[in-house]
Amino acid sequence: MSKINLFVKKSLTSVDVAVLIQELRNTILGSKVVNVYLSNDDYVLKFRGKGEDRYLLIRPGSFLCLINYVPPLRFENKLALFRRFLNDYIVKNIYQYSFERIVIMELQRGSEFSKLIIELIPRGVMVLCRDDVVYATTSTLRVKDRTIALGKPYKYPPTLPNVLESHIDKLVSLLPRNVSLGSGLIRYLGIPPEVVNEVLDEDTRKLRVGNIDDRKLYDIVSTVEPRY
């Protein structure tokens, strides 16, 4: 299969993920995982269904996308667990976790059930779980809110508000008064940096939240939120 130019966003918003979920459901739901590879630092899952084989490129902590060509692939020891526990599983369901940038695939092989959890948030990981216990992970993670390691229960990262459903009053109330506006929108509301940088100029992003008039703050959040 000939190689094509592949444009991939550096990061995905929660809305991007919601759209992507529907594409994945239309293309690989019911397919079988037949192999797992590495391409540079990306993971590539090969699916076999009724039509042509599909390839899903995954960069944990950043993005994932379907690709229609076979990239240069390699095998390393760290793939062994994923191959062992993923091969021959059928994709039974695909959904988004709590409107977060997290994709969950429910998998079945005979009487065995597993979940492949793909985190597209900063410092996110890809993990394979059975009964909520981590059987394979792209990396061990130990941070303030959780630990991701083999044999340990999987814990989701803290959730951010759903900016598409939350009232502006609630969103504004979640912004600490002592942080810069740009940082607050990214860290506490989960607005992607590229959206904040596109909508707000640098001087506005640097303003301290507590120094912004309430009406102006409402207007700013109302402007940023629809872009998300």
C-alpha cells in the first residue's frame, strides 16, 4: 500500500475525541486486533474485519488517528505484553470517558474481557486492564493523584468540567483568582493551549484572574468556550 502524507494535530480537544469515537465505531467496531507494532515512538494497532485491514496510530498523551498505509514498523520487548494480551481480541465497544480526552475500547476474546484505555491528556498513558487492574502499560506513572503500574488498580485522572454542558457561572467559579487567565483556562477548565492562544492575545492571557472585571471575565470565558 503506498504511503500518503499524514497530517496529525499535535493534540486533540474533547470535541475532537467525540468525533473520532464515531469514526472508530464506524470502522473498527467488531474487528479483531491481529498485531501491535511500534513506529518511531508511536504504537500501531492492526485490526482485521470484514473489509481491508485497518491501522490505528496511537501516541499516548497526545493523539490517535486511523491511517490507511503501513508505516515503518518495529518490534521491541515492551510490546510483548500488549501483543500477548491484545492479539485476537474483538472490539466490542468504543466510547469516551466523561467527555475527557480518553478513549476506551472494550475487548473480548472468548470468555475473557479487557479494556484498552488510551489517554490523550498531557503525561497520559495507554493501559490494558482486566477487572480494573493494569496488565500492560506504555509507561509507569507516579504523580500526586494516581499511580499507574503493572498489577495495580487503574485510576482515571481527575476530571475537568464539561465546558459544553457547564453553565458559564460554574466555569468562572472554577478559575482561581491568583493564576494568570491563560494558565487557568488550560489547567482548570481543560481548554487546549492552542485554542487559548488562538482566541486570546498574549496580554490578555497574562492577566491575573483576580484583576479582571467579572463582566469581562464572563465575556472571555463565553468567547473561548464555543471554540472548544
